[in-house]
Amino acid sequence: MVPQRILIDGEEFVDDGRTGAYASFYRRLRKGHTTSTSTPAPGEYLDAFRRCDSDAIVCLTIPAIWSGMFDAATLAASMLAGEEGRRRVTVLDTGTAAGGLGLVARLAADLSAAGRTSDEVLSAVQRACGEVRTYGALSTLTYVARSGRVPALIAGISNSLHVRPVFRLFGGETGRVALTRTTSGAVSALQRAAVEHLNGHPQWLLVFHADAEADAATLRDGLASATTVARSETVPLSPIAGAHTGPGTIGFAALPLRGSTIQG
């Protein structure tokens, strides 16, 4: 893990995977505190690679078009290869983020723990990157507008109309699924997306939320009745993603499980 750093009103918040501080982070966002994020430096990736004594490392990043993480990790991998005289790090642009990235990382960890070879792990992860789908509903467009993902004018119009946009992320591209006005409407739209877009395979689901645990539970129960769920968990959305989506976000990622995939 390479820590992702966030500034909230100029004070550093280090997202190191511990969930205890997430709720307080989102409370501060709700009160109007401002945030900014920064990409880990190549040296931080290099330090992480050095600490790992495995013969092969698969490093997963969000899409390169969104962040400098992929380029920083790739440079660090080359630096390590120069030091060691061999290349043992493969940096993979997963084409996904948030819950989708979480599912791909879980798959990679499960396969590694099961003793699969590096080639087998990499092949399965690459396939998963092409199949994983992520859907979410924002409470507001304010935060994603600040990140430059949508024009601020559109965010202002949507917020003034109290619209909750429902989006999808698949194959490195985002798109709008629906526009709703209520949380229940957003949950219904996400359930419809599951019915319409997920194939007949049993699904590995990862439901996520940004300080909206009750809404996520409602979504989880609805998805259980809308699709075939083989494996499921609910997690709080990390602030490194929540800083851009904003509090109140709910959603899910889905990965079809096949015979060769760890089903746990």
C-alpha cells in the first residue's frame, strides 16, 4: 500500500486504509471544509516496492487519464529494475476506481494467497479489469465539479434542482445512467442498472458508501434480490475517492465470478 495524501483546509489527512477517521473526514466536508489531493511521488512507490521481497509484484492504479499514479509507479518500477538488474514489478492501469479497484485488488490478493503463479494472477487481474463494472449515485455534483470532471455550471444547475446523478464506470469511461431526486430513487436506479447490465454469472459485489451506511444497507439488500450474488461486502468509501465524489455517495462494483476465480 502506498499512502494517498489529502489536504483538508491545509491540514494533511493521510489515507492509509484505516477506516476509523473516515466519518470525521466526511463530517468536515459536509460543513464546507475544502480538500485537495496529491499523487504519491515515484520515491514513495519505490520505497514500497523495495519493502516487498516477492519475486513478482503487480501494482494496481486508477486510470492514467485521471491521475499521475500510473506514471509515478511505472517510473519507480523502472528505477527498481535498474537497481536490481531484473524487472519484477508490473504496473497495471485497471481502468476503474473506488469499488471497482477494490474488487480487482481483492481478487489479486486472493489468487496470490492461493499460491497462483505471477502469470496466472496477472492474467486473471487483466481479465477482471475488463469485466468489472462500477455504479454510483452522488448526493451532489459540487465535489466532482471541483475535481474538473464536469463543468461547474452543470453542477450548479443540478444542485439547484436537487438532482442526484447516477453514473457508471466501465472500461475506463464514465457515463450517466439516470437522474433522480431522492435517495430511494437513486437506489432504484442502481438496482435497475444491475438487472440490465450484469450478465447471468454469479456476481462478486462490493457495496460502498461515503458516510451513508444506512443507504448502503438498503442498496445491498436490493441488489441481493435483483441479481445473483455469490459474494458480497459493504465498505466505507476511502476519502481519497470520497474527496471527489462527496459525502452521501453510494454505489457498488460487480465482478462476474467464474470457475477459475477465487470465490471465498
